[in-house]
Amino acid sequence: MCSLIDTHAHLDFPELSTDLRHVLQRAREAGVRTIITIGIDIQSSRRAVAIAQAHDRIHAVVGIHPHDAFILDDESLDVLRTLLRRDRVVAVGEAGLDYYRNRQPRPIQQQCLRRQIELACEVKRPMVFHVREAFDDFFEIVTPLRSLLEPSVLHCFSGSWEVAARALDMGFYLSIPGTVTFSKAETLQEVVRRAPMERLLLETDAPYLAPVPYRGKVNEPAYVAHTAAKVAGLRGISLEEVARHTSMNALRVFGIPDGEGGHAEEQP
């Protein structure tokens, strides 16, 4: 069985956390050996860290999502900085810009993103970026800080090949969600065909964006296997090769030891 890594899930969300034991069991059975669970605000970040520290082969990312953006003060940054010192916390995020939903004023989103990038540079951790219909402003913000920032991830990538090429030139990784399995996802499928395998990651964004054949249902880490199979088909390579490349990429970008312990533990 192939060993896969789900680089983006929200295990603290109630759709998953209320039955986490079985969610993790199904992930193991599907060959998912490691899961990155993602915070979206201070409380969610704390929950993500607690889950990571309670289970082997789960790691956490802490940060403020653009939907929850606010004027980050020193106190909030200190909370994130403290969380980043905890074991199994591997990146800052999910942070970014979302001009599709526009749930927070754009200047506040931009300031919140900029301060989190500065924090990531300070603590020498990668970022997990959420960017939706905001790539011009994203590149404007990140470019001056790029030389100080660790190689980072564009989560749930939704841009064109031209945007992907610019991100790749900046050293970023592209994380491919289950939407790549949708029949009308032609732009994303083109990116998957053209991008180097050395820069692709796989994710679920669980509990959202379940791939075919589970589209419209609650997503979970086990389903990343369907995304991997689609990537293999688009590139004309084996599932084993996709699993090997994307897992190595995830270990590299998040600084996770390849020889860490066994599968995620079941907790009472």
C-alpha cells in the first residue's frame, strides 16, 4: 500500500473531532501515514496543537485565516509565537487573502498576513497560505519578505498556470486538493500536468472539498488517496510514484523526520 501525507486538514472541526478515533483509523487503512492539522484562529490553533501532541504522526500549523483576520496585536502574536515553540508545530498558517468571500476588509486581511509572514521569518518556519482571487496583492506583500521566508505552501491552489509558474519561481510548493477530481477543474488539472513533481503536495482540506466519488459529503484524510490517484492519471505515472514524491516534498517543506514513529495512535 502507498504511504500518503494529507498536508491540510482541520481535525479540530466538529465534523471530524467528534469521531476522531475512527477518522484516523480510516486514514491508516487508506495508507495515510501523516496528517497536518491546521489552525484558523487562536482557539483553533490551540486545538490543533493539542491534537498533534496527543497523536503520533499528526503535526500542527497555527495562525489566523483571512476570514478571521483582525489587527494582530503583540499579545496575539505572542500566543502564536508560544504555540510555535511546542513540539510537532511545523508552520504558520493558514494565513492569506480571500477576496472571493471578502469576510474581512481587505486592508485588515493584508495587515494580518504581513505580520504573520514576519513572524514566520522570525521563527524560521514555513507558511501555509490561503489565497483566493487575490494573487496580485499576495505577491506584492510576500515578495519583499521572500528572501527571509522558508520555502512555503500555497494551500488548495486555485490559480492559473501563469500564477503557478510565478509561485514556483519564488520557491513555493503547490498543494493539490480534491477539487482536481472534478470534471470541470480544467485549470487545476493543467497545473498538475505541468508543475514539477518536486513541488506538488496533496491535501484534503477536510471536512471540505471531498473528491469524487464523495463530492458533496464530509471530507476526511482517507480520501486524499482519490486525489493522489487523479494526479497519477493526469501525469501518466504510477500511484506509487505520486505517493513517493508528494510525501518526500511534505517531509521536506515541513521539516518532519522521515523516521518518526508509527501510525497515528488511537486515543481513548
